Amino acid sequence: MKLPEISFEFLRTIPIVQKVLVVILLMVGVPGIFYYTIWDEKKIAIQTLENEIAKQDGDIAALTVKAKHLEELVAANKQLEIALAKKKESLPPEEEAILLLKQLSDMGVRLGLDIRLWKPGTRVEDPSKLFVKLPFSVELSGGYHTAALFFDRINNLPRIISVSGLKMGSPKVEQERVVIQTVFDLTAFVAPPDLPVKPAQASVPGGAAVPAAPVPAAR
């Protein structure tokens, strides 16, 4: 079948001005139609994707920072656990601490100190449940250097025992020697009953080691 021929003779009858306007409309209209129907939608989609990528980059950066902080926190927590484990090794069971305190009292007597008061206070469990405090009120009399040696022996103990509220009176001459009245609070830090501790012997510098066992409080 032969297709009908299309005649363009009618274009010759159109004025030149109209032809120019048609060409201008085609030149402007076609790109405009393309922009508003195709390109504008693509541009919006591209902008949306760029915004989403930027948001994901921000999330990744934030997660990277959090991961770094998490690693630092894990390392710091590990160090704290190591430090806590070392502290726990210095916490004796309560029975051993009582025996150790009695040894301290006996050592003071051997050094030449007059132990005038060695009174146990109220047992206090710390809110953290990590240790228990055994306080003692102590009053002793003796030479200044002897008292200093006694405190040095306490300081060198492997167990945690603190001295606080230290008060020294004025020197006095008793039995042809200068003595000082010293009052202080002695606190032993011990493991709570349910906390396992490293087995150890209760001993003080210059004293014999004695296995820990329940004994009455020192005088």
C-alpha cells in the first residue's frame, strides 16, 4: 500500500513573520517542556539523594566518634578493674584485720609506748558494698620518735589501715623521759563477708606472721 504524500506547499503561504515566531516558539518551548517535565524532576531526585548521602555521612561520622569514645571507655574501665583488683588484694577478711590490729597494739607496747586506750568503734559497711570500715579510737603515750616509728610501721603495712584525727599534746617529763600524749583514730578497711579475698597472713613489720583467725578485739 502506497502511503499518502504529505504536501508542505501550505508553508509557502505563511508570512515570514509567523514562520519566525513559530521557529522561536519551538526553540524556546521544547527546552522549556523538557526542563519542566523531565529535567526538573531529575534535579529534585538528585538533590534528594545528595541530602540523603550528606545525612548518612554525618551519621557515619557520629558513629565513628562514638566508637572511638567507646574504645576509650572500655580501656579506661579495664584499667579501673585492674586497680580495683589490686585494692581488693589489700582488703583482708575481718577476722584477719582484727588480729592485725591486735598485733599493732602489741607492737606499740614492744616499742615502748603506753597504750592507754584501744577502743573499737562501730563497724560501718560502705554504700558501695566494696569494703567495710573497722574504726578504733586510740590513745597512747611515749617518746616522739617512738610514736613516729609506730606510725611508720602502720604506713608500711600491706593492708589498708588509715590514721586520722591525729592530736599530740604538749611534751611532759615522766620517769626522767620526755613523753607525748597522742590521740588518733585508726581505721582498718576489710573485705565484706561475701567478697572473696586473697589468702594472706596477718603480720606487722617486726612481728611474727600469724594465720588469720577469729580473736577478740584488742584492748
